Amino acid sequence: MRDVLSQIMRWWEAGETFGLATVVGTFRSAPRPPGAAMAVLGDEVVGSVSGGCVEGAVFELAGEVAAHGRPVLQRYGVSDDDAFSVGLTCGGIIDILVEPVSKATFPELGRVAASVRDGEPVAVATVMSAPGRPGARRVIWADESSGSLGVPRLDAAVDDDARGMLAQGLTGVRRYGPEGERRLDDLPVFVHSFAPPPRMLVFGAIDFAAAVARVGKFLGYHVVVCDARPVFATPKRFPEADEVVVKWPHDYLSSAHVDERTVICVLTHDPKFDVPLLEVALRTRAGYVGAMGSRRTHDDRMRRLREAGLTEAELSRLRSPIGLDLGARTPEETAVSIAAELIRLRWGGTGRALTDTTGRIHAADQPPRGTPL
């Protein structure tokens, strides 16, 4: 919903009632992830739920839902006939929840939009179908909640799960019993997390860093470039970066916010910069720590880090040389190899050519630590 939020807020503030379609479940080769949204008001439409595959059918359904005011959970692509009839020819299956949205049905939307704008973590939990109350909604922040899913025990269970999902940046379906029992799974609740974007900290103001900053921004990271040399660390040289910091890298990292979703890319390949920096980096909670350099540079770096007192467990977290083996040579190609490694770690891929693999293209839907949704 993040990508359509600015438009639907205009409709909401104007007192309109519109249909909001959200991908809540995907199976096999579905084109868009859970949380992707499309909103419809009359002949106007914003967003996408399938990259074009089922947009026509969802457009019609969203208009109907806005008119009759009842939420609908619809599955597309159940059979080959259905797939071709609505255009879902990729072989995937998607579940889409379509809801009527207005100030009356979603009074917290204004606060949700403000939280997203201000970078405050917030989650929206919605009952998808019976035996719960379809369309019932609850909004969860770190220290408060608003709305109800219909049963106090269910509210409490979802609050706990949603806060855990916010901490990890996860969006998805959780299942409960009718009274919020965790041992049952017949009541589905879709939890849409709006967490601040994960951070990518790029150290070393070189041409490779500029390329990594570009690809990091493209992947949805909040990108910070840091270098101790003011002549190189300038916004003009790194226009895609959200922040450009002039400071010794290890000093900056010692006080920077780092969590399990943070990516640290050390591109300095100079011992006076990267050894003190990696001493700090490998002792943080960062989900990914990678360092650029040759095999010889890596061996020397590992020796220096051992001498500095890092344990083998800490050293095992270092991904060096950084990136996947794509044969990359230019800064842009190297940035792609780093992005490829992040994506592989996120989804559990093999890194091999799909032509050489069999079975499902998309792995199981549980992203590991350190990577964004």
C-alpha cells in the first residue's frame, strides 16, 4: 500500500469511498509480493497487484466492493482456465483482499499515513475471512493499538505477532483460532508491516561505492555513504545516497543505528580504514557484512582481524570477497553482484542459472535476517 498511499489519502481526505485491493497471499510464480496494492475510485486506478496480469478483473471487483461496502477475498490462477481468463499466465496463484475504504471504514488511515511518512513503524492487521469478521481491522504501533478484530484475545495475540513482524520488516498472513488461540489456524489475519526502510551503510567514497549506492537505493534501502576524506565524500559524487557522511568509518559505525536488517558494505580495501571498521562491524547486529578486495587482501585482512582479537565466530560473518561470482569487472557490474548476493540471501536462492535448476522458481517465503521485504 505504500506506493499508492499519497493518492488514496487524497481520496480519503475528500470523503470518498474507494476499493483497495491488496495481495495477501502468493503461491508459485506470483508476479507481485504480499502488500502490493491497487486502489480504484470510479474510472481512476492507481497501483498494481500483478504487474498487469489480473488488473482488469481486480479493477471491476474493486468497483463493486466500493459500491456494496463488503470486503471480498478473491483467488486468481487456481486453474489454467482461470489463469488464461484473467491473464495470470505465469502459472502462479494470488489471493487478493478487496476492501471498501473511507473515513468511516478506516478512520485510522490518516495516522497510518503520518506514521509511514515520519518513519514510525506501524502495522495494519485485517481479518481476511470467516470464522472471523471479514474486513475487521486493527492498527498496531510500538506502544499502542487502535481498532478491533472482534475479540479481545485475538487483538492481544495479533498485537504481539505484529510487533514482532515489524521488528523484522515482515508482511504476511498469521492464523489463529476464533478466540485468538494459537493452537488453531482457521482464522487468517493479514499483517501489513510499514517499517522504515532497511539501511545500507557503504564505506569508501570510490566509484564502486557510487554504483553500490545506486543499486541499494533501487532495492529500497536507506543508503549512507561514509568516508573520512571530505574531498571525495560529497553529495555531488553520490546523488543517490540519502546521506553522505565525512567521518572515520569506524567512528561513524560505533554510534550508528544498526539492526538485523542493516547491510554493511566495506569498499575501502585499505587496512587503515577497513580493519578498524570491520572490528566494529562484525560485532554489530548487522545482517550482512561484506568487504571488497582480492584474495590476498582478504587473507591479510583476516590475519589482522585475528590479531585484533576477533573470534572465529565473528569472522565467519564476513562475506569477502563481497558479492556473487558473476565475473563482474566494472563498478556497475560489481554492484549487481553485491545486489545478487543480497537477494540470494534474502530468499534462499542457489545463485545458479535458472536454466540449470528444476522445481519451484521461488523459494519458501521466509526471508532471513539482514535483508528487506
